[in-house]
Amino acid sequence: MITNQVIEAIYKKYDKRPKSIDSLDFALLFEKAGLQHDILIDPETNEMTISSIAEDSPFHQIPLHNINAIVPFEEWTAIVMHSSIIFLNVKKPINSIHIKAPSLSLWDRIKGVAVKA
């Protein structure tokens, strides 16, 4: 089961992009979820299209340089980016997207305390 703690651990572990997109495990992605989600990679534009996500979604087409990691789970495969994770089910064309809450800067926290006082 993928809990909030697991999601936070994924963001911490994969907080940086790889030096090269060649180090991402696309073979794993295609093996686990490629057929269910009709995933295509365009080598000319270096973009990945996930057909199981609606075309009007910003997650339908993703530049490869935005992907930090591809992480397998028992029933899901995660595509990790800086501020979001796309979870693709390995058995059905179901997906789930987690969007990271923005963190407050020190100045924002100070202002928040000042406003509440």
C-alpha cells in the first residue's frame, strides 16, 4: 500500500533529476505498465505520452528531462518528478497523480505568524 509516508520518502529519495535520461529505467516502465497505459516515447521531442491520461491534462505528455525516477511497486509503477508523482496501475489502465504541497519559505512562515498575532 502506498501511504503518505511512502510518498514523502519517494520525494526525499528522488529529489534530483538524473544526470542523463538514459539512466532512467524505461524498460521497467514498459514492462510493468507500458501496455496497460499505451505509453509512447518520442525520440525527436524527448517527450513521453501516457495515453491513459486525458489529453487535456498536463500529465498526458511529459518532457523526459522532468522525470527524476521510475519506481516499481507491487501493483503500481511511479513516475517521479520534482513536485508530482504519477502512479500507473500495472493491471488496469488506472492512474493516480499526487501533487506535492508547496512548502512555505521562511519569510512566508514569519508573515503567517505576524498575521495571526
